[in-house]
Amino acid sequence: MLSVTGLTKRYGDETALAALSLSVDGGEFVTLLGPSGCGKTTTLLAIAGHVTPTAGTVSIGGRDVTDSPPEARSCGLVFQQDALFPHMTARENVAYAMAPHDPDEQRQERRVDDLLSLVGMADHAGKHPEQLSGGQRRRVELVRALATDPDVLLLDEPLTGLDRALREDLRAEIARVHDRTGVTTLYVTHDQTEALSLSDRLVILDDGRVVGEGTPRSLYERPPNRFVGSFLGPSAELTATLVSDDPPIAAWCGHEFVLEGSPPSDQITLLLRPGDVGNSFEGTATARDVRVEATVQDASHRGPHSSVTVEAPDGTHLSLAVEGFPDLHRGDDLAVGFDAADLFAFAGGERCAVRRLR
């Protein structure tokens, strides 16, 4: 349905997009995920026709639209910031988007009613934007983008600026609307939780390039490189050293790990998720492959669990989740443990999986 090939955008000497390629199948929900300034919004606006690429092509529904104006691309676009017309009601905002595409007023009216009902806004159809909450305005903008029955729906960080509870509600609303309409969707965010929970597939960007692509589960459980592994979720980075080439063995804090393949560098980074770290306070460190004595640096309560940061013998800081409100304080001794199978290993930034503990 949507295909982007070799998309490049330069602003003088600065390259915002570097030969970026991606595709979205019909009915698929794909998220562009990456840090601020990585090229997510530029990609979206180039697809929508609001940014002219330096090179590359954009195709929608098998039709090359690279040189087509925005109104000829069959894209619905939801911007980061509120973009409703303030002098129009919710109903009028949605109807205005339809008018150039369907002059039949009765058909327009039915379509607007259906769309506003889809997001629970039928009772607020006569209100102006200033009379609506932030979440209600976002709902109207979402269905306004769907009013023309576009081939592709583009959403540029639509939950920005909303409080946590409202973000969660609207995230569920967006998923429900996609399930109901089946519209091909490209979503932009820097929020990992949004991306992991909403998407059929993720495309991860860094510095204007695609650095990872796959299902949320595959990228989280088998990140292809160090950037993807660290960006997709909180993790500790353990700096290990290659002490043998055949077989390749990496050493950290007196423990040795046998690696797969032929690492291109003798500097190995091991990534470890907080949820994979056991501790002596809860008695979950003993039956692990690796156990090290650490020192508590910080303990903060976060609802049903506490986040505890400890310092390993080599100075590495590890984060772990502890149930409840543990009586732990800075300077306390705390043993931590983990299994070799839970480590992600990277050499020169590229993945080289841990086979086993030696």
C-alpha cells in the first residue's frame, strides 16, 4: 500500500534523511520509532507531500506520488499540535475535510455522524474546539483525518502534551479505531510504550537511517544492534572484554561467557533488562548463572514495586525491580544475579549472541 524508496532530505550540509526505505502493507499498523531529531516527522511529512525530498520516491497504492501535491495523495494526517479550525464546531471540522471529495450533503452528514460516534464524540458535535478537552480535540482530529476514507493514515506523535492517563485512553482508542476501520497506518512516536503496544511492526530510526525493523516482540527479544537494544527499553550496559578468539569468550566481573560467531571487536557490551535481574533481598539471586556482590545506590518507590539501582564491582550501575517497599538504603550490600541467556551481547554495536556461561 505504502512504499518509500531511497528517501533523502538535505538542508544545506545537514542530512535529515539518508536513503531511507520502508513499506507498509494494506491494513498494517507500522510505527516509526526513534529519538528526537532522527527524521521521523520529516519522513511522515515527505510522505504526506508537505516536505519535498532531495531524492527518492513515495508510492501509495501502487501509484508514484513523489511529485503530487498533498491533496492528491489520499493521505489523512494528524499533526502533533491541535489543528482544528477554532471558528468551526466539531461536526463542521469533520465535514469541511469531506466537502471537496463528496458534494452530497446527506451522505456527508451520515459519514460525519458515523465518524463522531466511532470515537464517542456524537454528543459533542456542536461544540467548538475551545469547549472541548485535549482528548476530545484529538478524537475529532483523528476522525477528521479519516473523513475522506484515505488510503493511508499518518499520525505524527498525536499523544504529545497529554497527561499519562489520557495518553493511555487515547492509545487504546487509536487501536480500536484501527481495528474497526482497517486503515493502513503509519504512526510516529519517540515513546517506546506506545510503539510496542500499538504496532504490528516497528521501523526504528537513528540519524535519518533505518537501524531496526520487525515485530515489537522480535526487536525487543532479539535486538539487531546495541542502539535498538538500549532504545527499546531500560537496560544496563555491562562492559566486557574478549579474552579468547576460539571460541570467542567475553569476561565481566570474573564471569566468562561463550559468544556466537566471530566478534569484530574485543570490546563487548552486554545488555541486561531490569526485569531479568534477581536479588538477595527477595532471594531471587541464588539460582542464577551469574551472581555478584553489589552496593545499593538508590531505591525509589513506584507503585506496586520499587526501582533499585546498585553498583557492581566494576562500577557498572544495574537497575532492578523489587516488589513492594523494601528497606534498602544507599550503601547497603545487595547480591544480584542473572542468567547468561538473558544477556544481549554486542561487539562494535552489532549483535553477537551469548551461547552459554563458561
